[in-house]
Amino acid sequence: MKELLSHSAKVFQKEAIVVPEEKHPEFVVSYEQFQREVEKISQSLLNSGISKGDVISMVLPNNYSYLALFFAVVSIRAIISPLNPAYKLSDYLYYLKDTSSKAIILPDDIPRNDDSIEAAAQLKIPVWFVKDGQSVELDTGSLGSAGNINPGSVNPEPSDIALLLHTSGTTSLPKGVPLTHLNLTTNIKNISQTYDLSSKDITIIVMPLFHVHGLLGATFSTLLTGGTIVLPLRFSATTFWPQVKQYQVTWYTAVPTIHQILLLRALSKDQTTHDPPPISPGQLRFIRSCSSSLAPIIYQQLVNWLGVPVLEAYAMTEASHQMASNPLPIRGIAKVGSVGRATNIELTIRDLKEDISLESTQKGEICIRGANVTPGYWNRPDANASTFTPTGWFRTGDEGYLDADGYLFITGRIKELINRGGEKISPLELDGVLLSHPKVKDAVAFAAPDEKYGEQVNCAVTVKEGETVTEKDIMDYVASKLSTFKVPTKVFICTEFPRTATGKIQRRIVAEFFLKPKV
């Protein structure tokens, strides 16, 4: 990562980061200025006693200091562990313990009674405050004897761990996912090649940087190919299109939820068409959707509305983000309902019981191999044994199949498939049908316990503004589209779903919310 940034600073004599006016006046940072800032912070970290393999946790919003600190930490062979600012005390205690963090970096304006500070106090971990701005001010203490080390003399190895994230399991505590410099740089190159990213590209960051989607899928893939990133503090549907127009953004990537929010805001008064976005024709090259399934109806609405390629991709933390994507038009077609073809990695469909690959169109577990895949979970040999096959394949936990053209179709999480009396039902298929109902805004299908069949189909839906719908309406609609055994036996109609920090709807959490006994 250090080498890639150094290369960009030498080759690209242009702006790297634009921070719109929010907490500060707008400022622009060139590649050369960004590298100098990173070197300054690297020296400060070395002076404080940080060394190879030390973990530094960080709780920051999407801002300039976040990016400078990331590169500074990994450039001196230390490990960065970004945490979600929405975490509670128990979360911080768990993650700080699990990573054995040497320090935690927090914004200087954070309330001094914040749970992150309390967790650090309980664990006796130093708190370092950072002041954001065009010149980052980091207040570090001393962790011991540091010696006189020049950042230029510290050169990370490809096998060094750079980034430590956590991924949630359905039945266990979150698992640490260490990603090496080789993992990160491999994926950045894969992403940039998939979308032909270049120094002419400008992207706007709408995803949080504490997840790989925002960090690698958008930010680093652009920065390390000479493009420019526009970095608002957070996604705002109100300011999104004005900023896209102002900064001449050429592409962006987001979860389906954000795409849907933008679509809903653009609905015409008669609710039948979408008003065109206030940008120049031909400005956008493409948009990307990732991190959860993009329903075919939403895909088609986006294509019709924006008139540019909508490229759905497949990614996960353990793969340093991207594994597959629909191609740009010059390289092939985008298939509706597919997440595209493997992007410079090995991808196969394997039998659920035997370690063998299956033929095209046969459903099985999606497995991958490649230099982008984590070397293994953090201090979890049990998880490694169950997740990596004897032949080195990483088991994603997703079920799917490859068509004759090598396009991947995901049919669901293996643990989320609904087993109704032996009939396996894909909740993703149901989601797509529910979302095609003209009055439905969001929808989630899930399994509910049933004495007779073991499991039955249940679902929850939210309704578009100004519309009304009944449980029978939904059941009848699904019955007109799918087999009888796939029709929900219960429909929950609500105003909102619980969501993750990235705006994703987690099926397991939604199911628990609606199925828990009412007190």
C-alpha cells in the first residue's frame, strides 16, 4: 500500500481528495500533499513507540484524517482496525480486547462520556485524539522507547497484515478478518481493471470507510489509479446530486438501499416516472451496486432512469471486497439477477458435502481462491478449519450457480434457505417478487418455525408513501407469480426495518425482530 501511494504521488500531479464544505470550508488535497501528510503522521506514530504488528483502533467518520491515518499506520507495518462510531460499550470492549489494540484514535470533539472512551479506560488503552482538517493534528502519547526511526526506512512486506476488520456470524461472536498488503493491493488492481478506472475518474464516497465497500471498493481503487475522490462526511440524498454535478463525478458505488432512496426521491408527482437527475448527459460512465442483492425491478428502474450501465458486483470482507462483477459494455453484457463473472480470482461451485466442483447450472456453495483472500481468521483456528477446504478453497457460505457463460447467480445464504418440508426456497427469489409489487418499497422474506413443515415462509414489507396494502394483497400477488409452496403464510406490514450501519437489511435480524414473542 505504501508503494502504491508513493507511485501515485510521483505520477499524478493533480488533486487526490476533495472535501466539500461541511464542518470545514471546502479544501482540496493533491497526491503530493497527501503523501507528505501521511509521512508526517507516520513519524509521529514511530516516535510514540508504534512498531510492526501493533494494532491501532480508530473510530472516525468519513473524513480526511481517516484516510491519512490509515496510510500512516499501514506504512510503518502496523495494523489499522477501524470501528463503527455507532458501537456501544460492550461492542468496543469486545473489539478492543479481541485485537489487543495498543491505542484508540478518536475525534477531538467527541463527547468525553462516549462509550469508546469508557471502554478504553476499562482496558487501560491509551486514547489519542485527532483534529480533522487539511493539516491533521494527532495527539499521541508514548508507548515506550521508540528510538530514532525514519518512516522512509520502514517498508511493509506483502505478507504484513495491514487491515483488521470483523465480520458477523449468525451463530457466533464476530470474527476478526486480517487483510494483508497483498490482499488489499490485489483487490484494488482487480477493481480498477474491472471498471477501467483511471486518472480521469472522479467518485463520490457514500459508503462508510469502516467497511471494505467504501474503503476499497470506492476510495482506494480510485486513489491508487490516479483518480479523485469527493469525500462528504456522510451520504445525504439532499446534497448527493448537486455534489455529483458540481464535482463532475464519473461513477459511484453503493448498496441497493441507497440506490432505492435516490430512486424514491426522484419519483414524479404522479408516482409513475422518475425525474431526470440534475447532471450533464454523459457525465456518469456507470454506477455500481454491491454488498447485498439488487432486485431486478430496482436494476431496471436505475437503468431506465440514469441511462448508464448499472453493474452489480459480489463482495465480502474475507475477499478484501470484490470477487465478481458484471462487466462494462465493451467487455460483455450485464445479466439481470447475476453478480457477473469472477474478477481475476478462481471461483467455483462446490458440492455441499464433498470437496468437488459442480458443473454449470448446478447449485452448490460458492467458493473462491486468490491473492485477495484473507490468510485466515484472527486467532480462530476453529473457524479456519470449517471455512477453508483441504484444497485451499474459501467457503463463502453463499449458495449459487454459474451459467454457461460463467456468470454467477446467487440463490441465497446456505443458512438462510427456507426448508419447507424438504422444499428449499430461496428468500432472494421471494424478495425480488415482493419488490416488483407496485406498492411495496422494501421487502424481506425469511423462515419461520412450523410444527408441520419444519419451516414456513414469512415476509415483511414496507409500503411506498401514500399507498396502502393488506396482507391478503401481498399473498395473492406472490401466488400469481410463484408456486403455492413459496407463498408466505404470514406478512408483516411495517414502516421500517432494522438496518446495519451501511444501510443493509440483514435477513437474520429482521426475522428475529418480527418472530420474537411479544411481551
